[in-house]
Amino acid sequence: MKCTRCRGAAEVQLRAHNSAFCRPCYLLFFRLQVERAVASEKMFTKEERLLIAVSGGKDSLALWDVLVDLGYDTTGLYLGLGIGAYSSRSHDKAAAFAAARGLTLRVVELAEEGPGMAVPAVAGLTRRPACSACGTMKRHYFDQLAIDRGFPVVATGHNLDDEAARLLGNVLHWQMPHLARQRPVLEPTHPRFVRKVKPLFRISEYETAIYSFLRRIDYVVDECPNAVGATQLVYKDMLNRLETASPGSKLTFLQDFLSRAQPELPSANADGPPQTCVQCGMPAFGEVCGYCRLVRETTAKRERRAASGAA
Amino acid sequence: MKCTRCRGAAEVQLRAHNSAFCRPCYLLFFRLQVERAVASEKMFTKEERLLIAVSGGKDSLALWDVLVDLGYDTTGLYLGLGIGAYSSRSHDKAAAFAAARGLTLRVVELAEEGPGMAVPAVAGLTRRPACSACGTMKRHYFDQLAIDRGFPVVATGHNLDDEAARLLGNVLHWQMPHLARQRPVLEPTHPRFVRKVKPLFRISEYETAIYSFLRRIDYVVDECPNAVGATQLVYKDMLNRLETASPGSKLTFLQDFLSRAQPELPSANADGPPQTCVQCGMPAFGEVCGYCRLVRETTAKRERRAASGAA
């Protein structure tokens, strides 16, 4: 097997791209893919300060690595979700990555933001699915931190497998508003929202894993324990079955959707533009934002439990 | 496990419907499902003569059986595709079913319609995928026979699994015109087209198999040999994985699409209404219809082969 680019001995085969690469050409290919995504989708410029949401997994660390390599102005943000050993291992990997490269990593620990605010506690008290509570809190802190520290852009490590699985889930339930919003770049619709971008949206999980391996990035291998049994994994499994039968299908599925089948974004006036949360000042649909509702609910449940325990 | 309807001992469990039935109640449930589909989609009335496309498989025979039972005026149509032993077994089953019930079965053998017109010969000579050649010929004969013999409606045995798999395939490639046309009822757009209906579109393959078993319908069990490796089977497999994880998903996927996500049918003027084939008088997009193009091509290839063999 020869490298598609230099005709040397190839080490990585990419069936989806009908290509094979030697190590140096693979790294070049990967960087080019990211560069093209950033440019073609007008994600950000070298003049903008980027906040990279870093989980300690391969995708977000590979993203950070490649953006540093491409000369972007990056700062990492690690959100400590308080999911036991998984979270501490994730924190260690993210911190070690930043330290070894002299990069800045900001850390926010949910448990320090308020009593009972770690993901398992919030999920347990409010009886919400852990992934739903986690998502609400992540979105809140990403926006709030970016806005408060002057970052116009938050970049996340969502890869092709994530995006294709999300698209499949949205299609299987015909979630039209979600389909309209599933984009590699989401512009802010409120002064306290920032631009959200996914520079790896065309790069598969497999390709990011190879990149991380070749770049010797040390990352958390285990999935979040809350993801076990998650529907998202069923969608990924379905798409992997398809990809095996017909390499490149995931990419076609996502790209064709974005280029010719995506519903229009509803005009800002359709549901009304986001209002401003009376409690925290962040954007809200209603008087209070989703995060503050979660905090209220958690606090109320905690107090009720404490009271009944004391009685 | 108790019958959802009569509280007797259940024999059939339907996880997708969160129900279980004893034999008599299952047959009733099945008939009701078909009756409701026919009524809610305005498929046909008791006054209309129905031509049932019968392959000898469980779906088309179950469809014929239930429509007879519901008192509709039905005639079967068996199209002999000439696919070796599979076709002869299919013909035998269809003929035996009709004979045992005193029903009329019309038979058209492709091989008798013209030399080299059986599916394997056409596919071999024109180098088209067998399923593509087969589809073109089926559509032609269904419409032609219906129109010539005074049937305003052709009913086919497509079930939920077929329709959900087709929908998934159309979505994975974002085939917008195909998505617009995928309906349980397709009204004719030309005087020599008839209405096409799929009364089993909400009933799963599993449910039809159970019905056929309980009604002692003797059908061809083997899949068409040309279907081996067909992408359609990959889509079915993907959906079966989903259905196992989340029963009822196939039905939701199809129903929600039809009720709130289907693109509009293009107006008749968009691509121009179908013209009339100068050769056979059937509808055509262009001067000659797809079937006549296939015949022309097959004939030309046969003659060229015969000439080079004689030279």
C-alpha cells in the first residue's frame, strides 16, 4: 500500500477517502482537513481568541493540538463535571497536555460553583437524565466564560461520528428545529452568546484517534460512564454498520444534508429572540435561563431533603 | 402474558405496539390495521377493482388474503421475472394460493414478452443492476395491465420494514425528489398511470409473517437471489438494531416523516408532466419510456452478439 500523496510506504488507510498515507502525509492531510473546514465555513480568524472546550478525550485534545499547530490563539477550558474517577482522570489528562505544551487551561469545577452542582448530584436530585443536565450546564459555562473573558468563539471537538449520529437521531424523530440548528458554525443570537464552531465536523473518530496516536497525545480512553446505553451509541452503531458496507457514507450523509437538505434557521422573530435571564444575565427562553432553573430546582430539592432528614 | 384485547392467553407479543394478542384477536388487529390504512389514506373503495401485485412472498399473499377477507374486489397479477428456480417456486406458491381460494390470478411471463426479456438476461445484456432492470419492467407491466384491463388501482405488499428502509436510504443520500414521492398512495399523473397503494405500509415484516403463519398461507421463504448484498438489506439491518434498542422506532420514523417532514410533491409543471411513449403509448419522461429504452438496448445488444457470433 502506497501513500496517496508521496508514494512512500503507507501506514494509514482511509477507506472513506479511498486514500492511504505515510505518517508525515497523514498529519498533513489531517491539518489540511481542519484548515479547509475553518476556511470554508468561515469559523474564525488568526486574530480571534479561541476558547477550546477540552474534555481530556482524544477529539478535543487533537483539536487543540492542531489549532496550536496552525498558529491560532487558543485557551483551553476544562469543565469538571464531578463524574467520579472518570472526571479526575479527564482533568489529569487535560492538565498534563496543557502543561507539557505551555498552554493555558482554565478550569471550572461544577462542585465548587455551588453545593450539589456536580452532574451526578444534579441528575439525582432533579431526576433528569444525566446527559441532559450535563448539556445544560456545559452550554451555560462555555458561553459565560467566553463572554466574560473576551473570547468571541468556543470551539468543540465534535467529530464526524458525533455529528452524523446526531443528524441520524434528529432525522429518526424528524426534529425539524434541531435539524435547522445542526451546523458546524452557529452564530450568536444574543449579546451574551458567542459563536460555536466544530472544526472536526468532517473528520471521523477513527481519523482523530490515528492523529492522536501519531502525535503521542495522551488522552482519556474510557467513555463517560453516563453514556452507557445512550441512544447516541445506537445511532453510532447503525452508522458504523453502514460505513463498513459502504465507506464514505457518513460523510456523504452529513455533507449532503448541510449542502442541500437542511431546513432554514427560523427567523429570530419566529420564537422571539432569546431574552435575558433575570437571575444570571445570560440568554434565556423565558424569564429564567435553563441553567438557573436547574440550580433552583437542585437547591429546592436539597433543602427539602435536608428538612425531611432533620424532621 | 395476557391478550391486550380479550384478556385471554396471548400468543403474539408486539413490542412496537406495547401489546400482546391471542390468535383470533391478532387476526382482528391485523385486519383493523389494514382497514384503517385504507380508510385514513383514502386508498380505494369497495366499488373499485383492485389489481394486487403478487410475488408469492408472505407480504403480497397476506395482503391479498386480508383484502379478500375485507370484501374487496381483487384480482392477482403475477409477473414471471425468469429468475431461475426462485421464480418458478414463487409462481407455484402464487398459483396454489389463488387456486385454493378460487381467486383469479393473471400471469405475465417476461420471457414470453420478447426474446431475452427475463430479468437475468436483460441485466446481463444491458449491464444494469438486476434490481434496476427488474423495477423498470415491473412498473411498466403493472401500469399497462391495470390500464388495459380496467383496474384503477394497483396494490403492492410493501410493508413497514420496506418503507422505513427506503426512507432511510433516501435520507442517507438526501434524495429530495424521491422523498417527496415516497407515499402510501400515489395518484396517477398521466392517463395511462393508475393509483399505486401500499396498504401494509404501517405493518412490520414480523407482523405479516405472523399473520401468514396463523392464516396458513404457504409462501416463498427465500429472498430473491439478486437481493443478496443489496444496500436495502443494510438499511433494514440498521433499522432492526434501532428497533431492538427502542421498539416502535421504525413506525415513528415513517409516520412522523409522512405527517410533518415530507417535502411537497413538485407541481406537475416543475419537470413537465409525463409525455407519452412513441413506441408503447405508456407515460414517458422523454420521447421513449424507460421500459422501451430497456427493450431497445437489450435487442440491440442481442443482435450485436448474434452478429459477432456468426462472423
